Amino acid sequence: MRHSFDTIKVRLQTSPPDRFKGPLDCLLKTLRNEGFRGVYKGATPPLVGWMFMDSVWVDLDLYLQWHMLMGFQDAGFPLQLPRAPQNARVPRQ
């Protein structure tokens, strides 16, 4: 949905000032002349980028969740997380 707004915005910015009266006029003329697909021209490259980025984020999220559940030492992670002694008191403010 967001890409259609971007298409209209770019057409308004790059066209001569007398071509469209405003965003609604631009949308209606685009739909009339090019159909519904005209509003989504150029949507494929951002879609491919979003798919790649989302797959990386999902993999990273699952990887970090697994390490947090299993513990960093169990997975051979070199980081030693500090632990408070069992008899430590929490300071009150």
C-alpha cells in the first residue's frame, strides 16, 4: 500500500507543474491511463529488498533466542556473562 503513495508523490515531484492539479488528480489520471498496475510500477526491487532483509532479521532473531534460552556457555560462546552472588543485596533508593 505504501508504495502506491510513493509512486504518486514521485510523479507529482517529477512532472511539469501544470500536468496534475494535486495528488488525487494524479492518482485518478494514473488509474485511468495505466490501470491499477500503473500505481505499483517499480515495486519489485523494494519488495525483493524487503524479503531479503526480513529473512535476515528472522534468522538473527531465532539465533539470538536460541542462545538466550540455551545459555551462551552451552553454545561455546566466548562471552562470560557476570552473575551476582546468591547472597547479594539489591540497594534500595
